[in-house]
Amino acid sequence: MTPTSACACANVALAKYWGKRDERLNLPWTGSISVTLAGLETRVEMRAAAGGDDVIRFDGEPARPAEATRVSRFLDLVRLAARSRERAEVDVRSNFPVAAGLASSASTFAALALAAARAYGLVLNHAALSALARRGSGSAARSLQGGFVEWLPGTDPDGNDSFAVQLAGPEHWDLGIAVAITDEGQKKIGSREGMAIAVKQSPFFRAWLETHGADMEAIRRGIGARDLDLVGETAEHNCLKMHAASIAARPALLYWTPATLAVMHRVHALRDEGLPVYFTIDAGPQVKVLCRGADRAEVVEQLARVPGVLRVLPSAPGPGAEVSSPQ
């Protein structure tokens, strides 16, 4: 095994991924479009393990059993393709809260897919690498590339045609992004479990599927035209539909905190005051706010004043995943 280090950024979906047609292969019911988030990074370092088991650490601490099992099962996919039985020592470090609605699994498994493929000697094109990352976390398929990315849902039962493609690089658009952190704890119900509940138990899930395609088309056009109003209005609407379907499930999936709602109201107030800003929220309490690049500092300052907001992370369209020398 070749010691390898790789880094990937989190992403935020503008047109959401919510619901799987195949849970084992992480195949989505719909496509999705995201923007990769500069500065929200996960680094994975891999080397051969000294013993007969994988050794998994997150931020310097031994992974919890469920986390370790998930990573080892993913590595089993790589080992099977590489015809290897060699176990790995894996260190995962993120510079932002994990399992808290900030797509930490996306950056983790994008970096892990890139590092593991290199460490085990696999030569994969982008489509194959994206499909591999998808097996660890659906949204990881998008974090392998920078800028604006679309994940194709595919139609093949084996999932080989379900991977992400870049719509535009990070230099395409000076889009400002501010991430309002309202709770740094881990979610009680993770995205995987939440999706399964919504698919089976929400009376609104069918409406979510039926209206999603129009949102995808609008956001594609908006990105191409650098149209903040079109992208922002559609992303905000798409986000609220996803959460409406989740809230209507039994049991209800309510990921928001009082501070989440306060940020949403502040965004609406800023828009009423003439500042073009829009929010989107993944399966968690954190709020991502889209704005013009020139307005980002002001938006960060405004959100930091909202009661209950712990901190605000400035971001912008970020780079794709990269391999580097182990540190």
C-alpha cells in the first residue's frame, strides 16, 4: 500500500438529494446540483495497518464502532476491486462540525475514495471514482469536483451511470456563501435514516419528486447565467419543499433549531431591505446563505448578530478533491 493523503471540501446542495431508490448502492430518486464549499475541508491520510484490522480515527480519536464499520466496509469495496486484503490505518480530520448538517460525510468519503484508490493502486476515471465515492455517501459523488456540480441519478440497476459531473468551475461565478452555525452537536437522526423515513412515511414525498425536475432546470440555467435571483429563489424553494416532506413524515423529521428559524427570518428581512440574499438548509440546523461575492462580508456580519448563531463561516465556490503528500 502506498501512503496517501487526500483533501476534499464539503458541498451544499442547491437542488437537494433526498431519498434513495436503492439504499445499498446509494442511488437517488432524483438528480441534484451543489456548490463545493471553499474552506470547509476534510483531510484523509492512509497507510498500511500494522495489525490485521483497519484502524480508523476521526480528529485523532478512535472512531465509534458504527463509524469504523462504515469506513471499513467502504474500504472493502476498494480492496475487492484492487484484489487486496491489506488493512489500512486511516486518519480523518475535518475543520468544521461533523454529522451536523454540513455535508461532512460528503467531504470525508470523497477524500477517502481518492486516497484509497491511490493507496491501493486503482486507476479510475472521474466517473468511476465519483461512483465509488457515492457508495460511501451519496453526496460525496459531488465533492470530488470543484465549483458547481450535478449528480446524475442514473437508470442502471448497478449504478454505474450515477455519478457527478461539473457544470462550471469555481472561477465561473463570484458567488458569496455564508454558513451560519446554530448547533455544533451531532444530529439525532442522520441523513440516511431520515431519507428512509421520508420515502416511506411522508405523504408529501411524491410531490417532492414530481416538482424536483423543474428546480433542477432552473438552477442549471441560473448557474450558466450567474443569476443569483433565479438560483437563490429556486434553491430556497427546493430546500423548503424537502423539509416540508420531512416534517410531514411519521415520525416527523424536524432538523431546525430556534436559531435556524431566526436566520431564515433575518435573510427575508435583509432581502426586504434590498440585499439579494437567499438561504438553503440541508438535513441539519445550519443555514447556508447565498449572496453576491461583494456582499459576503456584510452578510457574515449580519448573520453573526442573530441570537443563537454560534459563528458564521465565510465561503465561496471551492476546489475539487486533491491528492497530496501525507503530513
